[in-house]
Amino acid sequence: MPATDRLFFALFPPAQTATQVYSLQQDLRIRHGLWGRPMAMDRLHVMLCHVGDYIGLPHAIVAKASEAASRVSAASFDVTFDRALTFSGRPRNCPFVLRSSEGAPGVQSLQCELGKAMTSCGLGKFVRPYTPHMTLLYDTADVGEHAIDPITWLNTEFRLIHSLLGQTRLITLGAWTLKGAVAEERELLRAG
């Protein structure tokens, strides 16, 4: 029986940034002649760690993942994507993505800390590095890496997501605020 449920940790851009990415996504589709269905605005995310595919929601794994997330003590950070390209994938299903020319060090640091916490909670088999990126769509075309106008946001949290496979539905099971996020958000509100 095929899996019906997926668990993963991810970053989600704020609504204003998601709107900006969605607009860029439309422009890039036209510019490169891409026909793949664009990712919906509320599904645009940056994967931190895949926590497995299952038949049904595995409550014990959710509990361990939540415990691991609560052990993470990382600071908020900027996420910047300034490149677009196709990642090689399965034939006829290649992800067209945004990535950072700098490697997105804040994302990588959070991945590392989350990986250590997951290992200490018995979920080490799921820990592996991901190239920080945001998937815009899947297509057959192979678009070479090229510069885009940078898209940046202050990342203040990460989430544990339950994806209902084949239903394009994401459910947030938990969200954890990064250190400094509240103070930085207050500063931004005062400056604005």
C-alpha cells in the first residue's frame, strides 16, 4: 500500500514574500517556457528535514519530532535566494527552484542544529543535508542556473508539517520561534 502521509520540517516565507515569489514564479514560467503547474502560494517553503512517509499519521514520530524541535535554540536569520535553476530529478519531473549563491548559511545552521536534536530524540535515520532551495514547480525542461533579483526575508520560525500526499494539502503540526524573533519583529514594527 502506498504512503498517504509525509512529515517534514520547513521554513515558510511571510505572506508578502510568498506573493513576491509567486509573481517571480509566473515570470520565470513565461520566460523559460515552463508548463509545470506552479506551486500554490501557501505551499512555497524551504525543506529543512524530511521525517518520513507513512500510511496514516505516526503519532509516536510526531511526538519525537516535536521534542527534537523544542530542543533547538537557534537565532532568527535572513533567507536570500538570488538564483533560479532546474535540479536534476526523475525524468519529466525535475524541480525548478530558487537557491542562494551564498549557500543560505542560516538555513544550513538550523538544519545542523535540528539534525543534532533529532538524533538525540531517536530520529537520526532521517538526518541528512539538503541544499537549501525553494521549489517553484516541476517540469521536463532543464533551465540552467541564472541570477534573479534577490528575494530576502527574516526567518523567525520553523514548522513541523503533515502533508497529505496527493491532496496538495499541508497541515502545520507545530511551529517553533527562533531566538531574537520577537525583539526583531518589534524593531521592524517601530521602524515601519
